[in-house]
Amino acid sequence: MRNIFIIQKSITLKRRSFIRQTVLATGAVFTYPAISDLRSFTSGLEISLAQWSLHRALQSGRMDNLEFPSIARQKFDIGAVEYVNQFFGGKKMGFKEAAKDTNYLNELLKRSKDAGVVNHLIMVDDEGPLALPNDAQRLPAVENHKKWIDAAKYLGCKTVRVNLHGEGESAAKKTASIDSLGKLGSFAATMGINVVVENHGSDSSNGKWMADVMQKVNLSNVGTLPDFGNFCISHPWGQTQDPCSDMYDRYNGVKEMLPFAKGVSAKTYDFDEKGNQPKMDYGKLMDIVKSSGFKGYIGIEYEGFNDNEEEGIRKTKALLQRFL
């Protein structure tokens, strides 16, 4: 009987060991997809709303800059915003004066806090050419941009977007750009602010050119804002909605700019009936972003015509969520 008991105990222990190993192995098989899904939701990518998506409403006066934070939250359930400097001040004052008006900035800051919205970025246009080889015109432009870095700090933004515009030979423009970004980056570093460049026409729509500029500036707070749409070198602002005579490969361009990115601009034009972008492969673009290891905000920037601006924003958000 003792021998039979020992044999039965041995069989029971082996059976328990087998069951335990089987459960662990089976559990690994079943939990792997769940872990994979979890990672896709904790990838470190968040959606913001670029104010240019509503530029027609703002330019017509149907919307005021001060209303933008609450509109982002209430209409689109988006909790981070990217301002455009030219909409500051509204009808009350010029945008350049609004950048230094503490009463105006206080009201905008209050509105954003009330809406529970993060002030993420200010896009700066019309403050002079930072890539112009002519120092007599370029250096005042550098100074003009500094007030927006101050305004960004006041509003709690982490980033200011600038452009590298200017006439001249590509090499000379690169030298000028490196100097401008070095000066702005050093100024912004004292306030913990990033300075980023968007691909926005001419040489700035060339991914290799931009990457070389970033490498030579070599400041941790100076980087890029890759825009999915602005890779037309022959267009003054780079947009690719219309036919382009000198088009830079958008997928290579995004890939080349991402190592320096401190934000991404999810440009959209008109949608097809399936909610896709006929002019660009969004799945491929988002795969490039995710595989790069980029973490941060992806800003909705709708520029289509077939949908009104609000519907275009909603469609862009749905498109991004599909791949996030």
C-alpha cells in the first residue's frame, strides 16, 4: 500500500506541475495581445489642436482668439492647443501689441485654465525672415521673435514654432538659419522654452537640409515640427494641396525630421468617402512617427475645403485615433 501511495503522490505532483506549466504557457499566449494593445494606448502620443484649423472662422471674425481654448475642449474634446500669433488681439489690438499686453495674456491664460486646456505651442509668422543672408534685415527679425518666446513663457507654453524663410542661395540661407536659431534657442533656453522649425516651403521643405541645420545648431531646445503636408519646395509655404512642380518625398522628409521633433503637425486636406487622405498615406506616416520613438503632441491642422472647419477637425481626429 505504501508503494502504491508513493506512486500516486508522484503522479499527482507531476500532474500539478504539468497543469501549472500549461496554465502559464496558455496565459502567456492570451495576455500577449492584451499587453500589445495596452502599449498602443500608452504610446506617449497625444492629440492637440492647431488654431490654423479654424483660420477661416477667425479671419472672418466669427470666432475670437480668446474663445479658442473653450472651443477646443467643448466642441472637440481636445485638451491641448497650438496658437497662431496673427490671431492674438482680435479686433481690439494688433497681434504684435497683444504679445506684450499682460492684460490680454492674463485673460487668455484664465480662459485656457477654465477650459482645462494645456497651452502647448505658439506658431509665429510675419515677424521677419530668419533665413535671409542679409544680416541687416535678418537680425531685427530675430529680435522680433523674442517677444513671442516671452509670451509663450507667460502662457505656460513649452514651444514656439518659427519659419526659415528668406531669399538667397541654399548654402547662405543655411548659414543664416543656423545663426538665427542659435540666438533664439539660447534666449529661449533661459526660460525653458523650445524653438522648433516647421517645413514651410523652399529649403525648409527639404528634409535633409532641415536635419543638417538642426545638427549644426546643436541645441537641446531647438528642433523641428514635421508637417505631413508641407513638402512642396516650389511653393512659398510648402503646401501640397495643389499640384507641385518640385515635391520632396513626404515620407522621407518626416523620417529625416523626426529625430529632432518636439511636436508633429497632422496636416489634412479634403477627405475621401472612407475618411482617408487621398494625397497621403496616413497609416504609413503614423507608422513612421511611432517607429521613431517620438513622444509628444500630434497637432490637428485641417486645411480642406469640402468640409467645414469643424467637420474637418472631427474627421482628422477620427483618422488619427484610428492609427493611435
